[in-house]
Amino acid sequence: MKKLKFLLPLAIFLGLVAFLLVGLGLNPREVPSPLIGKPAPAFDLPRLDDPGQRIRREDLIGKVWVLNVWASWCAACRDEHPYLVEMAARKVVPIYGLNYKDTRQAGQQTLARFGDPYVASLFDADGRVGIDWGVYGVPETFVVDRQGIIRMKHIGPVTPEVIRNKIEPLVRQLNG
């Protein structure tokens, strides 16, 4: 009986250690999204540059596009920004921005200062649309197909490698 009292806590401890080791090996940027393979959440938001113009998800049906969630206060967004500007210049895919939990003035100033890679940037001041999209934090980037289905989600700043090895091949496949 004494052996059983000793073995049970040891087994529980070893089980917890195994879970910890598995967890340490996971990439936090690869959080699975329940939205992959499902229709992109509906939105109807004003443009950052012109609050009189609105863009809806339905306006983008029929083309492959990228949604990049960003904010002026986000340091990682500034890190990825030059790569988005370069990708936009190469016209790889239309990139739409979702200016998340920001002020209109700060968002506009950021794009004026660092360049504007977006066909349009949507203004999500209260973050409700970001929440609908399952945004954990900024930046996050989504690839959406012609039918409006989310095909990829990238958490964190995009890098040249992410663009070259993930986004561009997927966009080519979806456009093919």
C-alpha cells in the first residue's frame, strides 16, 4: 500500500513533465484558428482614410486577398511594414489593412510616415471586427480565397520567409 501512495504522485508528476515538454516544443505563432476553412466573418467598416466610404466582406468576394491586422501603437507591426510595402509594390495579392483599436489620426500618420501597402485600410476603433476574426493581438495576417473562405492565418509579424514560403505559394495556388 505504501508503494501505491508513492507511485501515484510520481506518475502524476511525470505526466505533467511530459505535457510541459510537449508544450515547450510548440510554436506559439502557429495557434490553430477555428476559422481556417470557414467563411470570413462579415464586416462593414469605414475606410481609415475616408470615413464616408465603407468596405464590406461582400465587396471582396471573387478575388484572393490578404487581411493584415495592424495598429500604430504596435512595434511588431512596424517591423513587418516594409515587407508588406514591398509585397504590395510587386502586386502579389491585394492587401487590405484592419486598423485595430487605434485612433484614426494615429493610423493615418503611421501610413503617411512608413508607406501605405493597403488597397484600403479598414478602421476598427473598438476592435469588434478583430474579435470576430479571432485576433489574439497585432499583427495578424489572413489569406482569404475567392469564395471568402479563410485559408491561412499568421500570428505575429510577417517576414520575407513567411511571404516567400507561405503567403505567395498559397496565393498562387488559390489564383491558379
